[in-house]
Amino acid sequence: VRLKGAEKNIQNGISFLEVQDGVMANAGKIMSRMIELKGLSQDVLKNSSDNDNYNREFRNLQVQLYEMSHLTFNGVSMFANQNAEGTRDAIFDDMNQSLTLDNTMSIYVSSDGSSGPTVSLNKALLLSALTINETDRTSAAWSAGENTDSDAVWSFASDTYANSFSLDEISVGVFTQALENIATLRADNGGTMSRLQYASDNATLQAKNFAAANGRIVDVDIAAESTNLAKYNILAQASASMIAQANSSMDIALMLLR
């Protein structure tokens, strides 16, 4: 029974990762569209009206990315902005924060509960992955309204249209870096999903083996019991026949005496 509970927990974890990956896949499509808009805006044959239209779509997509980063799975956030302790912002690709201090959830993959093996599910650092320092292309912590030239840090996820930035403010390389960051997040997601899938297969196999072992202990050996039944039926019939013959012999003896 406890293994069945562990199997359900694992399947819920896989579902969480599948939904999370779907969101990040769409985020990657949005970034690809942003790159396309950047290229279109650089066409010298486009007039100012065309570029304004591209720019409006680009800024709206920034708001869409921000909204996607706040999606939940059964009320649980799929993405993180701060580390688990909430003491400082979690930064994508920061060994001290993104791997050890970001928001993680432990899935118990055995019947032992918290004392057994676990697999950690990460709340992906999508906002930080989309926030990039143009100077060295490293990621930074996301914060509202930070898209300014003063610190050269730009976020492709904006909480409002007013805080978004225009196509002509950053280079193509920053777009490409954001797309690569999303690919890295999806790779981490896939690795965790693979671990959970193997854990699910192992739990299923253990449940089958335990059921088989329990059956060997408590189930009846049909062949042996059928043989015993036939044996005891023969013995019972033979006993009844012997008693009948003995009774018949006594009757003959009495007849001779009379």
C-alpha cells in the first residue's frame, strides 16, 4: 500500500515537470519570435509604422513571459524568484544559489518516506534566466522596472508594459543568450523527469515482487492440495469398504451360530 502511495507521488512529480516543461517550451517559442521581430526591425526597407508594430508586439510578449512565470500546478508555483529561505534573489546558473538555495521540493520515491531516497524537483528560475547583463551575458536577479541603460541589465519578462523595453535597446546576442538559458532549464527539467521515470519503474517492479513474495507465503499450492484431496478421498473410501466387509463377516458368523 505504501509503495502505491510512493508511485502516485512520483507520477504527480512527473506531471508537474511535464507542465513546467510545456510552459518553458512556449517561453522558448516566444523568445524565437522576439528574435524574429529583432531581425524584422533591422530591415532598412521597413518604415516607422512597421517598426512600431513590431515593437508593440515585442513589448507585449515581455508581459506575457512575466505572466507565464507565475503559473502554478495545483496551487504550487512552478517557477522561483527567490531562494528557499527567501533571504536573497535566486540567480540562474549561480552555483551557490540556483543549485542549493533555490526552491526545491523532495519527492519520496520509496515506501520508507522521508528516511528513504528522494528526488528533488526544482522550481525553474525562469525570471532570472530571462534577465541578462548585456556586458558579460550573465544572468541577474529579476526585479520590477529594471530595464534601464544605467546598469545594462535587461529582462525579457516585464510585469507591466510601461516597464518593458524596445527592440532597438539591446543587441541580438542578448536575445540568443536568453534562448540558450531556457534550453538549459529544459535540459535540467528533462534530467529530473528521467530520474523520476526510473524511480517509477523501480517502484512498480518492487510492488510486483512484493505481491509475488506474499503470494508464495499465503497462497494455496493448488496442485499439492488437489493431490492430497484425491489421496484422502481414496483412503476414506477404502476405510468405508473395510468397515462394510467387517460388518458383513459378522453377519455370516451369526447366521452359522443360529
